[in-house]
Amino acid sequence: MSIIYSLKKNIWAVILLSIALAFWWPNFGLFLQPSTIYLLMLLMLFSVLDMSYRKVFKELKHDFNKIILSLLIVHLAGPMIILFFKPWLEPNLFLGLILATAINAGISIVFLSKLYGGSSSQSLVVAALSQILSPIIVPAVVFMFASASLHIDPLSMTLTIAKLVLLPIGLSMLVRRSSFYSGLVKISSGVNIILLFLLITAIIAPLRMLILNNLQQAVWLALIVALVLLVDFALGFLLGKNRGERVTFGISSSYKNFVLANVLAMTLFGPLVALPAAIYAVLSNLFLIPLQFLCCKK
């Protein structure tokens, strides 16, 4: 238990080490990259292992207005900020920023909300609804702000949701009936921190050269992305009526699915459009470091 406590107490060091490793030894991250989806599935499994699903439906009914507002922040607040910077941005970078800021909430918010003292059930509702609605919302927002046609395959998104959300939930229900359930719950926090370390390395390592080859634009983009992250978190934070809710909605509103944003940008547009998503990946995880000291109880 002391190892788990040590990991939880020093999340900032784990995150910093994973980012440094992705830049210093990218081969390790590239080796992990094909297993990213399985790492995310495990992260979700251990995040919902002791969750009350009755509470999830209760949260949806009781906090419906807050959840809708949180989804509006996730998909619209960032693009509205980016619109202000349009005169100073190259068209490709502007498009990339709109895509990166309009993308759906990341599955990792379930674990991060729980780890930082929030509600995993509330964040699960936000993550699931954001994922389900993203094939409609993301292309609409990108077209509205950047006049670019973005095709997202609804069937592919549905299968992704099933893998990352529904399958881990189903497995957690089976695990609860097993004799080793209580033992897994005890180590779930430590396991998730290790999974987070592996995920950050696997996500950032493939983007390393894209960032280093466009360093000047990357610095400029980093300042804009940092502003978006702070505003999104602050808006989400204001939705909460207590400390737990503030942490939950703050993280849920600001931590995005930058993996999907990067894949869409690279596939449909090219490396320069993908650069903002790469910067988002780095800064979102760096943002978790000060967040530990602000949100976690001593």
C-alpha cells in the first residue's frame, strides 16, 4: 500500500517522467503505440471497478443541466477562443486548433477525476455523451468555424465507444462477482497511475518529431493552447457546487481526446494541421502537474 500511496502523492513526477521519456527515448513510446487502445480499456476498467452504476443514472438525471453545459464547454468554448486569434494564424494551424479544441472529452477523465478527488460517475456521463455525440458535433463545429469538411465514420466511432466504454463496464460487472475483486480494488489506483504513465509516453512519442520539426510554430501554439486549457478548466470549475464537482467538471471540460484529433488531422489534412493536437497532448498532460497541488487533498 505504501507504493500506491507514494505513486498517488507524486503523480506530478510520474507525468513529468513520462513526457520526458517520450522525447528522450521515443522508441519506447513507439513500441507501446499499437497497444494504446488496450491501455485505455484497462484504464477505464480499473476506473469503474468500484463505481455504482445507479449513481451514474442518478447523476445524469440530477445534474443534467450541468452536464449539458459541460459538453458545450468541451466542444464550443475552445473554438470560440481560437476564432479571436484567426487573423494571426496560418490557415492550416487555425484549422488544426479548431479541430483539437472541438474534439470530444477524453476517456481518461474518468480516472483523473477520481484520482484528483472528483466524481468518476459524473465524468463518465460527460465522457460517454461527448463520445456518442462527437460524430455529429465535431464535423459541424469544424465546418462552422473553419469551413472545412470533416468526415467521421459513425460506425467506427460506435465501435470505439463500445471498446473503450461499454466493454470495460461489462468486464467490471463480471469482476465484481469474482473472489479477487476486493484485491483489485485496493491496487486499482496504483495500476491506473502506471497505465497513465504508459499512455502518455505512447501518445506523445509518435508526435515528437512533428513538434521538434516545427518548433517556432509549436511555441506560439503552446501559448494559445495553454489559454484554452485554463479557460475550459475555469468554466468547468465554476459549474460545481462543491469541491468534488468543481474538480470533476474542470477536468471533464478541459482534458480532450487529442489522440483522435491527431489521427483525424493526419489522415484528412496533413502534418501541419496535426501540430496543434500534438501540442495539446503535451500541454494537457503537463497541466495535470500543477493540478495535483491545486486539487488533491494533502
